[in-house]
Amino acid sequence: MEKLILRRVDRDNEEMVLNFGPQHPSTHGVINFIVETDGEVLKKAVPDVGYLHRSIEKIGEIVGYPGFMPYTDRVDYVAAMFANEGYAIAVERLLKLEVPPRAQWLRAVSCELCRIASHLVSVGTMTMDIGAFTPMVHGLRERETINDLIEELCGARLTYNYHRIGGVAFDMPGGWRDRVLKFLDHFDPFLVEFDRLISFNQLYVKRLANVATIPAALAIDYGLVGPNLRGSGVDWDLRRDLPYGAYPHFKFSIPVGRGWYGTPGDSYDRYYVRCLEMAESSKIVRQALESMPEGEITAKVPRNIKPEAGEALGRVESARGELAYYVVSDGTNKAYRVRARTGSFTAMGIIEDISRGLMIADLVALIASLDVVAPEIDR
Amino acid sequence: MTTNEIHERLRARFGDVVGPLSEPKIDPFCVVKRDAIVEVCRFLKTEPGIELDFLEDETAVDWPKRNVIEVVYHLLSYTIRHGFKLKVEADRAAPSVPTVEGVWKTANWFEREIYDLFGVDFPGHPDLRRIMLPDDWVGHPLRKDYQEAGGWHGISNVRENPLVELKRLDDLKRAEKAAAAPPAPPAAPAAPPAAKA
Amino acid sequence: MTANPVTPYARKTSPRWVVLVTLAVGLVLPLALFGGVLVLSPLTKPAMVAAFVQEVLGHDPATWPYTTLLTGAFIAVLALVLLTFGAVVSGTTVWWEMRVSSRMQSRIGYNRVGAGGFFQWIADAVKLLFKEDLIPAESDHLLFRAAPYFVFTGFALVFVALPFGESLIAADLNVGIFYLTSVTALVVVGILLAGWSSNSKWALFGGMRSAAQVISYEIPAGIAVMVPVLMAGTLSMQGIIRAQGAWPWQWFAFTNPFATVAFVIFFVAQLAEGNRTPFDLPEADSELVAGYLSEYSSFRFALYFLVEFGNLWVMSAISATLFLGGWQVPFVGPEVYAAARGAGTLPALGWWGLQVLSMAVFVAKTLLVLNLVVWIRWTLPRIRVDQMMTLCWKYLVPFAFVSFVATLLWLILVAQAPVVGPATGIALTVVAALLAVLFARQTRANISAVGDRVDLSNW
């Protein structure tokens, strides 16, 4: 395998060609990079993905519309609610189905809690890659509570299978709303403490500022989405610009990178945008819990889902950016084609061009700041 | 701009290479002739008022009944907040679509994935090789007529149903035990008949 | 921060007998080792051996045939005690570091093997001994096997010159600190050999980085060490300590503002020499798996870790000796030791008591600095290779030179006006105390800003 890829890597006598992965404490999942280095400085880092390819898209053609929902969890198991929601939205568009308001609010609550959990993992593993061990453990401690809360809601801690075509599967258990609010009261000052611990630490800032700057035009051209795009200065968020679900009813701001410690679009911006987004998600959850309407949690959906022939694209603003499901139906009860467009896939595409001249430590910072997860890349 | 308006502008500029807008199935699209796709894409990206600068998704759908592989482009504009959807139909026997990597760099990896999983060739692509599957894989899995090869480098991907296999192993073990056990003792001891007699 | 309020997790406490066994071993083991050091270190000097033979055994030392044998036996036992001390102190440092880090990270930490996980390091060492000892086929077998021994030798030789108490030093070399600096440089040979002989690219990276780091930081460390040497006028460890006093305003770190700078530089340089975060690039496990240690397994791996954690003790001890007054006990000057020694050839009991006191002070100061090193590790992130080199050559070395030259001028000033010494000492001590108070208050404010409270019952 390496020999075939080495065709693209020009060898000189003093350069080392190394495999950075696929088993590695730092790459986020099973990803391999073939790096060609001259001492510490990289000449080229060629990503080599596919170690986690599970042919989910082919499975979508076999299991039928409702049966595919658990598989969507595995498309991005760190932020699984969004994967569920995207698929549900695509199929609901095909069926021309109206989702009841309580279900939309519940979707928003569960998704924003999941966004906080996913960002905690992302930000925590990033700090650990940079060498600070403590912030990650603090972040995971908070994530434990979110996992417990979501377990009360839907029974699972990681791959939720909570959203259904037409709504959600379960309603809030008794007392859940108060527990969530109590957690948020504990979580908001935690973010302040977290920032004080690591975000403004000069050692950390010096590792990330001005490293792997991606200017806005390049980010759009390479198809970056989500916090990566916003970190580069592009003010775009699906929740505000192409709103869906219950988001038009909530007030929240969109953090955009502006070069807090370096140039806009460097690794620190991408990191800090995620920190700020956690605070915004907390606000959304509070507003949603406060204004939750009564009613059904799922629309009337036939048992055997057979949409008429057509195609639909369902997009959500996932923790990693835009997650879009393109579902093609041919009138039978099995989908003709299901396609998941993920943010991490295109983020990998930019690494080869951005990583020229970085050091190995900076490559680690770049991969961590792009928040790539292997299941999203390979599906 | 609505989808209709963008389609009107396209038709006005390119004429017949741009097909009609599909009837409003949920997401309307129009089919573009293969040779004009790069021009059309460049127009859609750079024309002021349209400015579809984000290639949201580029994927393929296999239609063996119609004998085409469709390459689908979803486009979005960050500045004007509208989107559009294009399709190119490639002949299934030798599918080949000019690359739009020169228009949006993100198409680089999308087209590699389509090549890997569907077998569509993209002339002009700087680095067309497989991305998910190993480089020496045979076949294109997402095609509807894909048959698995039964293994790769000696690793089989065919496995018996575990229930069947375990039952077979149990039967084997039972047969071995029966063969290895000592022969059954004689049916009746000789003592009672002797005592009777 | 304590556990979150929604789902607090229950603590499990160890059964009573486990606590008792832990306390027993935890008290007896250090006491035995320290006692061994206490009793044997003075006894290796020829005069003391002669006194021992005379008083205790009742022979005439000059004619008794076994005098030299006894001296040799004492030295051998002391060497064994010091080696064991090194190993045990590594293990105990591991325990302390894991305990502190788990509390900082809101985790429970080790709590199974012994009360508070005190014997976990023994379990880990035994486990490592039982692992398979792999030597990569394409590595350089001789160097691969030899590398850990270089590192261990460099570590073990340090204990010869560490001043545990007023007369408790295995060998009071008159080039004490110079000897220590040169012997700790053996460690870098071991690391480089390990990285190179593993025949693995990642190990080579780690080895090269480490060699660059340790060799670079020897320079500011060495220059910073010259400052207390200048102030004391001798390279001998005991001499440097005797030139200081027992009170904080008599320590070298506070009498001379440039020595404070030198202390900071020395501390940072020792962190780099010991491969501690923020300078743990050679073992950056998120980048290089385990760096130069990637191919090592079983006991050789254990040796490296033993040396790394034991180095914490060494670097803390040297810092305490050079800058914090070593074993000097308040109110006990050299005349008190001489008076307590008594008239006989073997010292009186009071003298031994004072030795114990001085050893306690030394251990306390060392533990204080060690705690600081551990604290820093779990708070700060790692710096990059080029930033580390920039820090060393562009900042630490010039500052070290400046403080060296300024100390020369300072000594001339003090020779002219002797009152300057104690005056700056008291001023700097007051400043340090003020900073400590401010730090404590800010910490308290930070804790209550998050809605938490200081809770020591969670230990």
C-alpha cells in the first residue's frame, strides 16, 4: 500500500517517509498519513483513509427507510443526534411530512446537548494532543453527565437512534428538564474555568496561533464546513441561514473566527470557535426547555414507508459542520440511494495542501483543530 | 434567486446543453450535457447574481435500467443563500465526466470517491486513485451489479451462518466422543443364570 | 472541582486491614531507608570506622585485620541502601504524582492496591518484570541492551553526592556540583542510544529531539549553577549549604535578586533535562507514541521510567541544595552540632538527633520542589521543538549570563557594604510571602467563582 502511494512522494536522500497512523494516539480515529519529513519539517502529508469504510451507503439500499436510522448513528458516532436528524429530515421531505412542534423542540434540545458533548471531546482531545492532559479529563467529566442525561432520554450513551422519521422516539422523562437545567447551571461557569485553564494559556496559544492558516476563500473552495469554516471568518451557519426545525424560534449568536491571537483562520480560531459554540448551545437548550410546546412527539407515519419516486437533500448543522443526506427513492420501500455528505471528508481533502512546511507537532495541531473523525470520512 | 430563475439564466446562456428543470419532485434538478459541465459550473460559480461558490456535494447514482450513471452536483451560495442541483448522465459502459476540480477544489476528493465506488473516470483530474478501498481492489462496490470477489489477499469475506457452523462442530465432537468411549460392557452378567442353575 | 451535582459518583474506601498494612509499610520502608542513610553515611569515613571498631567492637583499629573489610562492607551496604532508596523514591514519586494528578482532574485515581493505591507502583513494576522482553530483530542488539544501563548509571551515581543531612553524605566531594552535572549527562547518552538503536523512525525522532533538548539546556543550567557557587566560593555541596543559613532570607534564592533569576532559570532547565512537561517532547505520546522508548518492553522500559521519576527527586534535591538552604535547620548553627557531638570518638545521641532533624528539613524542602514540578506537569501544555530551542538559546542563556555577571558585581557590593545582604534577603522574602498570599487568595476566588468550595475531605 505504501509503495503505491509513494509514487506521489518525491524522494530525496535526506528525507524520511513515515507512517503517521493508522494506529496512533493522536489521529482522531483510524486514519493514516504518509508524511515525508526533512528533520522536523514536513514536505508533504498525504492522507490515506478508508480504514473505517463500512459501506453504510450500500447498506442503506438494503434495510429500508426506518431500518437505516441506527446506521446513521455510526456515520458520526461522536455527534450521532445530528446524523439521525439529517436522515430524518431527508426522508420527511420525500414523504412531504410535517413534524409536530414538540418533536422539533425535542430534536433541538437533544441535538444541542449532543453538540456540547461533541465539542467537549473535540476540544479536549485537542488540548491533549498539544500536551495538556488535564483539560481533556475535565471536559470528559462534563460529557459524562450529558451522556447520563441522554441515556435517560433515549436509552443510549453514544449511538442514540433517538430521532425517527416523523418525530422522535421517546418523550422527556419526569424531572428530566430540571436535571438538564441544573446541569447547565453547573456547566456555564465550567466553561469559564476551562478557558482560564487552557484557552488563554500562552504556551497553548503559541502552539496554535498562526499555525496552518486557512483563508476564507480557500476554505470555501475546499468545501470546509462548520466550525472550520467559521474559524476562517466565513459567517455561515445553517441554523440561521437556511433554518430548519425549531431554530427560528431561538435567539443565539454565531461565533466567527477573527484572529483572536493570530491571523483569522489559524488553528486557534477553529479551536476557540468551538469553545464559544458550547456556550451558545447551552443558551439554546435553556430557551428550548422553557418554550417547549405540548403535543405529539411523532407524526402519523405508515408502517411500511414507501415515498413516491424522487430525491431529497436533508441538511443539518452538525457539530462538525454541514451533514447532508441525499436520499433517492424509486417508489419502493427500500431507498434507491442514500448518500451522507460529511464535513470531515472535505476537511481531509485540504490537509495535503495546507500541511507543506509545517512541523510534525503542527500537523497534530492541524488535524485536531479540523476535528476530523474517521467514521465521517470513511462511512 | 429561485431555482427557476437560475435555470432561466442557464438556459439563456447555454441553450440546449442544459436540459429542462425536472418537474418539482422534491428537489428539482436539470441535466447538463457531459461536455458542457465544466463551462456550466464555472458560469454558475463566477456569474454575479448567482455566485454558487460552494460545491456542497458531488455524488453518483447508478441506474442500470436506464443504462446511465448519474453524477449529481449540489451547489450552494454563501453570499446569496440559494442553491441549485445539476446532473450529468454518463454512459454506464464507459462512464467518464470531465472533472470540475478546476472550478471547486473540493471536487478533488469527491471525484476520487466516485471513481472508487462507481468506476466513473474523470479526465483532467490530477490524482485519480482509489480513496476508501485498497489500491488493488477489483470492482466498484456501489454499482447495482457489484459482485463481491469472495476475498482479498487470502482474507475470505464469506462465512457460514454461525448457527450452522457451531452445530456442525458440536456434531463432530459428539461423534469423536462416541468413537473414543470404551465398548459397552456385556449386556447381562453371567452370575444370575449360574445362581439360578 | 468536585463531582457535578447531578450524578455524583460514590467513593469506595479500603477495608481497615488494607489501610493498616499500607500505613505500616508506608512508614517502615522510608524509615528503614532513611535510617540506613542516616547511620551508614557518617560511618563510611575512616575516622568513624576507627571509632566504631574501638568503641563498639573493642578492638584496636590499627591492628585489627578486618578494618578495611569493615569499611568496605559499610560502603557496600550504603551503596545498596542508596540504590534501593533511588528505586523506592521513584515508585513513591509515581504514587504521589498519580495521586495529585487524579485530584486535579476530578478523578479518583489509584485506590485498589493498598489504601490510596500506595502499592500500585510495586504492582506495576512486578507486572513489567513479567512482560515479554522484545528486542526488535533489526535493532542493534548490543546498544539496545546497553542503553538502559547508561541511563540507570547516570541516575544512581547522583545519590553519592546528595547531601541528606549535616554529615549525611556518601562522599563529600570537593567538586560536588560539578560531579553531579557531569554524571547526569550520562542520561542523554542512554536516551540517544535508545532512540538510535531501536531502528525505528519514531524512536529516532524522539532520540534526536531529546538529545537536542538535554544538551541545549545543560548550558543555562550550568551557568545558573555557577551563581550559588560564586556566592558560596566552593563547588562542594556541603560547602554551598553551609554558606547559606536556615531562614528564608538567608537562602541563596532570596539574598541576591540575581540568584532568584538564576533559580528560575535553573528550575526551568532542570524541567527540560528531566523531560518533564512542558518539555516532554521526546516522549510526546500524542505525536511519537512513546518516542525513544517505543521499542522497549518489560524491565528495560521499567528502568527508563524508574530513572525518569527518580530524576524528579534528584532535580528537586539539587534545587533545594543550591538555592533553598539544603538541610540547614533554624536556630542550629555549626557550633550546636559541635557541642552535641560530645567528647568521645563516636558522636553522642544528641548529635544523631540533630542529624535526623537536618535530614527532615532536607526532605521537606525537596518534597516541596517536587510537588511544584508535578503540579506544573499536569497544568501546562507542551511546547514545540523550535520554541524550546528559542527559549533556551535566546532567552535562558543570555539571562543566565547576565545574572552570572551581575552576581559578580553583587558580591563586590556586598563585600563593600555587608548590610546589603540581609537587607535584600528580608525584602525578597517579604515579596515572596506576599506573592504566596495573593496566589492563595486568587485561587480561592477562582474556586468560588465556579460555585465550588475548598474541600479537603475529598482526599
